[in-house]
Amino acid sequence: MQAVSTQTLSEAEVYPNSSAERTRWILQRRGPKNDLHTSVPYAFLWEEEIGASGEMLPTATLFLTNRECPYRCLMCDLWKNTTDSRVPPGSIPAQITYALDRLPAARQIKFYNAGSFFDNQAIPPEDDAEIARLVSRFERAIVESHPAFIGERCHRFAASLNGKLEVAIGLETVHPQTLALLNKRFTVADFERSAAFLTRNGIDLRVFLLLRPPFMTEQEGVQWAEESLRVAFNSGATVCCLIPTRGGNGAMENLAEAGLFTPPSISSLERAQEHGLELRQGRVFADLWDIESFYQCVCAPARVERLIAMNRTQRIAPPIRCALCAGAKA
């Protein structure tokens, strides 16, 4: 595996070396947060996702309003829809009720909360029993968490559900230096320990991975996404989600101006998903939120349709040939 060069980074003196300095640097480049109400999720939607059995599963996806994550990751823009203080007990059940009253029936539910579901300062633990009651109708509940918060509370919550618990971890990349530069505040070994905990307790694992995070070339981005897929699946993941790295939070724009970040191409996303599907160790989804911002060629819409087909079927679709862009090799 080719190593990622950090020579340009050190020469540019753009991005700090220590975690504390990186956090300050990231915070200084932020804009304002959005106005939110703690009794209403900031977004919710109904979608379908192919399950392990090959069925299309109707899914209620809720974006919960809660306190900002304590980890200031370099690429994150989710803080825009968070509060500065802990939400009052009862707020999260109220948000769930609000969304479910307005969504069609579903078989599984996803909670995205711009942080960690098991962070006591984000989701009040005294609400766990009511949350479990509200999701009792679902076959599966999917939450997200930083490895630091995966422990006894996670185990208790899983035991309180009628259905299966699945925990999503944002591993992002297994390149150790890049993972540290992302300010994630955990190592690959920390991830592997949390994955082992989930496996021991019968909890499924979903992993978020970044395609071409900062400080990588296009080729390195694909290579490390492929390596990260292998590590995630070997650690017990049943699902991996590939997320093309985006700008939009101030910090990423500064890195782009310094030549330290360039968004990946859609054809690279195709190649990474193809590799994951070839592993045949679990489902692999390409994240297509705001995918239009990655369009670079007239073939882009066809490539997105191909990614949608692979998301839905978990099979490699026929390649798109384009004589106008480098994606002709995809």
C-alpha cells in the first residue's frame, strides 16, 4: 500500500500539528449554526435500503437535534444543525414521535445525530427506555457513535430493543497519519476494539469511510478506501458506506486553497464501490447526498445512475464509457 505524503502539508504550514491546535484552527473557520427547536428533528425522510437478505427495506431516517459532538473533526459540517447545550430530557422522544407521525410505515429506523447516540451530553440516557419503546415496532434500529462512547450503555440499549441494534462508526480511513490529521481522536486499534465489543454483544456494525480525505491524491484516495473497506469488513462490519469527501465547513475550503484537498471524482467512487462489492463480505453503499456537486463531465448523470443501481442491487453494473474524461477507464 502506497503511503500518503505529508511533505506538502509540513511545508505549507497551513494546518496545525497538535490536536488542540487543530481543534482551535477548525473552530475558527466555522460559520453560524442553524436555528433549531429541541422538540423537532432538523430533518427526516423515508427511504429504501437493500437488506442482508436482498429485500428492499423501507426505512425511516431521522436527523435528531441535540448537543454538538465534542470531537471537532476536520471535514465535519454536521455541527451546523446542533445545539450548544444538552437538550432537555424528553426532547429526543418528542422528536421521534414528531417524525414517525409524519412518515410512512417502515421496517427499520436510522438515527443520525451529528455525533454519538451514546454520548450522555447528546442523547440523555434517561430517555433510553422511552426511545426503545418508540422503536419497538421496527426490526432494526441504526444509530451512530464514536468508539469512545461504545460500552455498557450501548449494551443495555441493545438488550432493551425488540429488534436488532446496529451501530455505525465513522472510521473514515485506516491510514494512521491521515486519521490523526482528521482530528477523529481515535486510532484504528480503538476502532477494532469497539468492533470486537459490538460483535461479542450481538450488535451489528456499519462503517462510514471517506473517499479521498484531505492530504491524498486521487489514486491514494481510492487505494486507501479499498484498504479501509478490507479492514472494516475483517473487523466484522456488515455494511460499509463510502462517502466522497466534501467541502462546505470553512476548514476544507482553506485546505483546498492551499492545495491540500480536492474532492474525488465520481469514477473513483465507482471504483471504490466495485472493490467493496468484489470482496463479498457485506453490503457497500455509495453515499449520493449532494452528488451533483461532484459533476465534472457530461457522463456524470449516467455514472450516478450506475451507483444507484449498485446501491439497490449490490451487484456491479456495466461500466460507463466516456471518451471525454478520465472516467472512461471506470
